[in-house]
Amino acid sequence: MSALDQKTGGGAYDVVAITACPTGIAHTFMAAKGLEDQAAKMGVSIKVETQGSGGAKNVLTAADIAGARGVIIAADKNVELDRFDGKPVYSCAVTRGINDAEELINIALAGNAPIHHVSGGAAVQAAAEGESEGLGRRVYKDLMNGVSHMLPFVVGGGILMALSFLLDQAGLGTSAYGHSTPVAAFFNLAGNQAFNFMLPILAGYIAMSIADRPGLAAGFVGGWIAKQGFTLGYLTTAMDADAQAQLVSAGFLGALLVGFAAGIIVNALKKAASVLPESLDGIKPMLIYPVLGILFTSLFMMAVNPIMGVINTAISGALNGLSGTSIVLLGIICAGMQATDMGGPINKAAYVFGTAALAEQTLQGNMIMAAVMAGGMVPPLVIALSTTFFKNRWTEADRKAGLVNYIMGLSFITEGAIPFAAADPLRVLPACILGSATAGGLSMLFGCASPAPHGGAWVIAVITNPVQYLLALAIGAVVGCLVLSFLKKPLDKATE
């Protein structure tokens, strides 16, 4: 039993909270720690459930919730709120759990949050929003809900496919490269199957974020149609081999579009079905929503697939045509974006662009992914190097914390640099952006390509030109370190 449990009588908490971010790796746990540390300073008992990449941990029980004075939801993706019926719920961005923990706890303690109600078996999340949520933030949360569920398929599939090529040296230079041996073929098959689920998962969970569980089936089916490139015209020539060969996948953009469309369609069905007698409530989620939702979503996607296919082909062609200065510039921009807000919307936009390019399974797409990953690895390395080699710029606490950033950087966890950036943004952010942009540009210049969307230095074996990639990372980190250490002035002896 923790000290807080003993203080409050065995499991009674003043405040309960949930933290969650799209990737479920860093912000989720940083926000939880921020809330727990601040609560300890204030003498407040708190229990924080983390909904990370490994699933929910420290799960809130019914007794925990019932005894709490308020609930904090610090999340950048949608969280199920049904269990908080009747409780004051304050919902905000996950970064506020890191930066504004005291304010959030005070709001929860005072009960200054809307009372959350469950209506008709579905959570009315809008009533629980503690801060103004505009259209942009709602779209971002819906998108990130899809991306967070998609990432394990991209990461797992990408690394398995990369391993199939690494294990298939016998097929090097042949058309069977990657599957010329049984072992390589197995890894290639498993990786490809994971990739096949990527777009349906993305669309399905975007739709679910918008329309709750009834949107899931419609989104899945719409995502699969987007991936396959089916059109209304295809229906009349489905047995024609030439027609099948002409199908063009709507790709990542098509899956995004149909995910939002499916959610909107199912919400419209819910509204239309609300006029039906209550005696028919049981058949709505089991019959009306899945049948009509899949029907209308399928019709919509098959109608717009030709347009999305043309757009996707044009984008793929443009990416494949990049070379020389243009692709190096793209690497500089994407990598620099990774360091701009370190896990925020700009960082996530660059990462989503990288994974979308990776999904095309082309050399240029893999090069973009490598540059994006390099850009995300550099900021923690900049901090680690500066705190190690320019000790007089940092306090003893900073120097100790900086050591962890070696691991964070090598693991592609950009958020390790956030505490330092929050404390001194005018110096840390420009230095990190410059270092990341340098690494991304050099990665492109050296022709480095990553078939894996995550893993950092731990997947170096599957990256094309691995030595040059490590060199690009090292140069970017040193550049950022030197700039940061120049911008920061030596501390007074008393401060150190």
C-alpha cells in the first residue's frame, strides 16, 4: 500500500485521472508523473490510469471513481467516459498534465468541471470538456485515435518485412529478393499481412472515435475498399482481369477520408434512428447501424475512389520523382518539424506523413521515414551531449536528467527533451530544430532508407547505409549541442 493510500484510508482518492497520447509511449507517462508529483506536493491523494501502448495500467476501479471529488482526463485521443457518469470531469490536452498539473488538480478538487452524463448508453463527451474544443482539436483527436491504433501494425509489419530482406542475402539482386528462402518468405508474409490491415485499422478507429463502437465496422470496410481501390464501375467488370489490374488504391488519404465519412454517416443514422420506439433500441447497434453504415460508407468510398486514386497516384509520383536538392530539402523540413513541438501536433503531422510515405513501399518513402526518425532522435541527444560536455550550463539536477536522454534519443523518444524545452524554450527549441534538420537533410543526402517506422538506433541493421545514418545522427546532435551550449550562458557557481 502506498503512502497516499495509507493517508486517505486504503484506496480513497481525492482525485482520479486518465492520461493518454496517440503513441502511448512518452506523453502518457510524463503527464501521469506530473500529476502524481504535484499531488504529492499539495498533500492530495490521486490515482492516475495510464492508457499507453501496452494497454491500460493502474486501472481505476468503480470504488476509486465513486470516492473521488473530481476526474481529470488529460488525453490527445478519445477516452471511454461511460464509467464517470455523474462525476465532474475536466478534459484537456495531455500536455497540460505535464505543464499545468497544479491548475488541473485544483479544478478537480473544487468540482469546477461539467458533470458528465451518459445518455442512451453512449457517453456524451462534449458535456465533459473542460476547455473549449474547436473543430480543429476534435479532428486532431479523431485522427490520432486512428493513428495510435494503426501504429502497431505499421511498426510490426515494417520491421518484419525489413528482416525478410536482411535474412535473404541469397536472393540479393533477384526479383525474389525478400522471399527467396522459406525463412525470408515467412517474415515477408507476416509483415505484409500486418501492412494490409493498416488502412482499415486507421479508418475504423477514426470512425469509432467519431461515432463510438457503431462506427467501427463501417470504418473498417470503408478502409479496405480504399486500400483495394474498388469503384462503382468495377462492379460491372469485376471478372475482367484488365479491370482488376487498373484498380488504384486511394491510399492513406483515402483511408483518412472514409474514416471521417463513416463516423459522420453512422452519427447521422443514430440521429435518424432516435425517432424509433424505445422497444427497438436493442436492434439499432446490432442491425441498423452496421447494415446501413457499411452500405452507405461502401457506396461513398466506391464513388470517390477514382478521384482519390488519381490524387494518390499523383502524390506517389511526385515523391518518387524527388531527387537531389528537392529530396534533401524535404528531409530538412520533415526532420525539423519533429523537433518543433516534440510530440505535439506539428511533430505528429511529420510522423504521419512519414508513415504514409512508408506505406507506399518505395525507396523514396523509406528515405522520408528515415529522415523523420532521425529528426525525432536528435533533440534528446542534443540535451544529453550538452549536459555531458558543457556541464557549467546546467544544474546538477539537469545533468543527471540529461543522461537518460541518451537512451531516449537512441530509442526515438523525442519527448525526453520536453522538460528542458519547457524550462528554456527560446534556447532549446531553435538548437534542437537546427540539429534535427541537419540530421534529416544528411540522411537524405546519404541515401539512408528505413523500412521500419520506429525503433531508432535499435533497428539500425535494417536501415540502408547504416554507417552514414549514424553519422547523420551524430552530426545533427553535435550541431544542436554546440548551438544550445553557445546560447546558454554558464551558470553562477551558487546556481550550480
